[in-house]
Amino acid sequence: MNLQKQQPIALIAKTLRRAGTQRAIAAICAATFCASAVSVSLSATGVYAQRNETEAATGGTAHGGIAPGTVLKGSATYTVPKGTPFKLKLTQVPTNGLRMLDRDMDGNLLPAQLNDEICAKTSEDIYIDDHKVIPEGTVFHGKVARIHDPRRFYRKGWLEISFDSLKTPDGRRFAFKVDADNFKGSTVKSKLAGTGRIAAHAAGGAIVGTLVAYQLMGMHGTTSTKGLNLAIGAAGGALIAAGVAASEKGPKAVLEPGDDLNMAIDSDLLMPAAVEPIAKPKTYTLEGLDITINKVKTKKDNLAGGSSIKMLDVNIDNNTDQWLESIDCYLLDSEGNKHSLVAGLDEDSEFIFHIEPNSIRHLKLSFRVDFAKMKYTLVWMDHRSRRVCYKQPLPLQ
């Protein structure tokens, strides 16, 4: 009897437990469904808001249209006409690593060799229709294609150079096939120099001829001919010496940084407009410091293996509170090489000095440089911070 009573109770309890489990499962499913609905609602809201923002930013053209007033950026290509001249200067030439190995015993540069690789830079901007196409400082890469022998009347040899590419200051490279040379035509100055050289040889030959005639004829013969032998000897010596000077050939062609090159393209060249590099302008002038370069001279230094001395006559107005030291002054060439102060050839040249604050000095400065034809800039640095405080390009000679 008790068993019969307990069995319905157990069934009821079991039934209640099953019902509770089902309700729990139903509650979990309901919660999951609600969460999914909320997530979908939020996602739709975000997409709608993003679409509104896009349409607002593009002026209602989010479906692929182009907004009114939109500027499409492009590039323009210009034609550099055939025959356009380029002014180039040699910047990099083959080297043996040591300066003394690049020169002979007299300090002269060694002759150029076939296929020597060189670099040259433009010394001015090239404009087409008021648009800069090839900016100053564009680097041309090439090699020596032909060597012409020296000519009579002591005229130098010259080179033909073949360029195959160029690189603009903004880093763009272009294939560029063109020939150039360093031939220098005859000028009034060169003609006067040649005439003076022949005249000097003729004068020396006349003196030698006169002495030879006197030695051959003696005093008695000279007096008997009334000096005619001396005149004949002088004329013969002058003619021989002048002929030798006229037939003498000049030096062989060399590659010297700073030399001018003649180049004119033989066909039309398509070039995009130059892109000016965006750089923050730097000020290298110390307020209150003024340096006036009165004169620049260049002399060959025969004691330094063919180097040259740049001599500057300057006025320095140091209207600042800083001291200027000579050790902080140097010349900077176009390839970034520094050339410090040296003892000059003149007695009044100074290379160890200092300039006091709020003072004025007149100085003669001397700098030893390897190649006199390159462009140079006078630079002065702050002694403490080691930063450039003054820059001034030297005037072209």
C-alpha cells in the first residue's frame, strides 16, 4: 500500500523536474533570440549611420557618382625640342682612391681613358612654356665614348661623352641617350695666349740665333759684316723657334670636376613637369653676422700635388654676442667635401684667429682645394652647438 502511494508521488516529482528543465531551456532560447535581435538592430543602425556620413561627405554620391567640384590630379608631359642646349658641369670622375695617384709627377691630372664612367650636373633650370622640366642639379650618367688627340698650336685634346640616363633631384630616373663633349672653340683670349706663346718662343730663338752667329763669326767677322750676321742669326733663330712652337701639340684630354660640357639633344625628348621637393626652408644666417667677400683669387699650389689655393679678401661684421673661431670656417664644394683654412701664399694671410663679439675685421683667408673649377660655399659653424650659422656661395670667376 505504501508502495502504491509512493509511486504516484515519484511520478509527479519526475514530471515536475522535466517541466522545470523544459522551462529553463525555453528561457535560454528566448534570451539568445533577444540578444541576436538587439545585435542585428545595432548593426543596421551603424550601417545606416555610416551611409549617411558617406553621403554627407561626398555630397550625396555614395552610389558611385563623382561629386561636383571634384579635381582629378594628373601629370603633364612636355616636349624638350631637338637642339635644346644643356649646361653641364662634371662632378664625379674615375679615381684611384688617393689624390696623388690621380696625377703625374708634375701635379697634372692623368689623361682620360676610353669607357671611363662619369657624372655631370645641370648648372641651370630648363624651362618649356614657363614650366620647369629639368631642374638644376639633375645628374647625368655616362662614359667616355671617344678621345680626340691634341692639336697643333698647343691646343688641348677633347672628349666625346655618351650619356645613357638621368636622375632628377626628386629621385626620378629616366633613360636618356645623348652625346656631349668638352670641346672648347677658339676665343679672343685663347688666340692672344697662342700668339703670345709663339712670340715668346720667337724672342728666345732670336736671342739664341744671335749668340750662335756671334760665336761662329767672332768679333772680326761681325765688324766686317757690320752686324749683318747677327741679324741673320736672330731672324733664323726666331723662325725656327716660332715654327717649333706652332707645331707643338697641347696636353691630352683629362676629366676634371668643374669642367663645362657642351650638350644639345639630337631628337625631341618627352619629360614630365618637374616636381619641386617639399622641404622646410633652413636659415643659415646668424642674425647680426655679415660677411662681405670683396675678391676671390685662385692660384696653383705647386707644393701640394696639383692642388689650388682659393684666396678670399673678406670683411666680417660680427654684430652678435658670439665668438667666431677660425677652426670653424671652411669651404664646401658642390659635392659636399670640406676644405679647411691653410696658411696662405701672402704674408698678411691669416688662418689662426678669432673674432670678438661686436667687432669688425678685415681678413685674407686661404683654402686649399683639389679642383678649382667647382662651385664653393663659405661656411661658418657655431663653436658650441656645431651647427652651421652662416653660408654664402663664392662668386663665380
